[in-house]
Amino acid sequence: MSGAPRPVGCVELTVPPLPEYLQVVRAIVGAAAALDDRLRAGRVADVRLVVSEAATNAIRAQAAIREAAPILVSCDLMGDRIVVEVVDHGPGFDPSVLPDLPEAETPERLRHESGLGVSLMHQLADSAVLESGPGGTVVKLTFVVGDA
Amino acid sequence: MADYDVGYTRWSSTVGDVQRLAEGAGDKVQLDVHRYARDTCVVLAVLGELDLAGAPRLRQSVVSETAAGIRHLVLDLTAVDFIDSTGLGVVVGALRRLRAHDAELSLVCPEQRIRRVFEMCDLDRVFTLHGTVDDAVSEIGAR
């Protein structure tokens, strides 16, 4: 195990549910994750992408019901892992019934301009847990931090 | 945003991004679309971050070009710093819209960090990702 201390701490954001704040969320969460230099360089980009996907879904969910309450975003550096959480107050959805997209080569695929965000979260985070109900959705994305 | 191996430099870069955002410099939407003609094609060079905030600007540009009756559109993503699934959705929508008007779309996407997002969503099987505008225009001319 490396002798260098790992940064531990949490950054929390209260964000208006508006698209123009996505860049702020990405910049701050990415900057917080980058504090742990054991996180491989490319993984910082992954953190930025998945938090953008989760926050985008949160903004869309709240826009659907005209809910103006802020979205909560946190980035928790826990030593051996980084946990990014996005909480919204949207109508909720059933994560188990996300639509399957048609095969990439088929013409039907071009009719689907959305539906890839959750798939990217599962591909890029070491763990992606979505809990959703009528009061909103909590997305918890975990990145394991390896020793350099 | 640059993403470096050296922790201090990487942090400095991201702090610079945050400071720039906090100062509110410029447009709220960090996406620009520059249009120019190249041979028989129209090129839309996209600069900035292609997400939910920037998507409407690119979508509107594509709608305008389609309405004008263009035959070949080249989307140049060389200067795109970030793309997520919403940005990919705009590109997919552009292809569908152009095909509906018997027009063609070519993509220029030399940056690996952007190509990777296409690959993760299997969209590299839908689009040929060209390295340069010259390559994209040459391929269209060779058809």
C-alpha cells in the first residue's frame, strides 16, 4: 500500500435544474475527483461523463413535472473509492424497465436519440445504483481508486 | 478540459475551468457552430461542450441546413471538448433528418476522448469517424 495520504472529504452542490449548470457540475465534480491523483487520468473524464449523464436525467425528470427544487450533487472522496451521488425530485421511473435500443446497424436505431445515459453509467462506473420512486431518484456512482 | 497525469497540473487545469465558469465569461451555453462551404459540402464546425445545454444550438443548425436543401453535410467535432449521450442523440437525429431529405452526413472526429463515447454506444458502427475534414470531403467526392 502506498504511504501517501489519500484526500478524504466531500464536495456538495445544490444546483438549479437547468441545462446551463451542467458544465459547472462537470467542472466541480471532475476537479474534486482529480484531487485523488491515484484516480487514473482517463477515469477523471469518466467521472465527468457519468455525472453529466445523471444530472441531465435529473434535469429532464424535474422539467417533466415543472419541479424547480434544486438538484443535489455530491462527490465524496472516501480514500479507497470516490462516490458521486445525484438526487432529484422528479416523478421517478422503474430502472428495471429501461428500453432496449435496436441494433446499431438497423434503421430503427436512428429513431432513438436518447436512452444511452444509464447504459454509460453502468459501463463507466465501477458501480452504478439507481433508486427511484414517486418522490424522486437517487443515482449513486462509485469509482474504485487503485494504488498508483 | 485537459486531463494530465501530473496531479498538480491536472488540478490547476480544472481550477481554471471552475474560475472561468464562476466569472461567467461569455455566453451561458458553451457551444458554437461555425459554418463554411467546402467543395460540394457544407461544414458545420462545432466548438465547445455538446450536452443538454448545447444540443439545441447544433440541432437548429442542422435543421436550417436541411431546410436549405443541402446534399452533403460534414459535422466537424474536432474542437468538441466534451460530448455525452445527449450530444450523441443530436448527431443521430442529424443523420435521420438528412437521410429523410436524401442528403448525406459525414463526421470528423479525430479526438480519442470523443471517439470513445461513440464506441461505447456502438455508434462507431453507424458512422464513419473521419480524422480530418479533407478525408471526409474526399470520401464524398469519390462516391
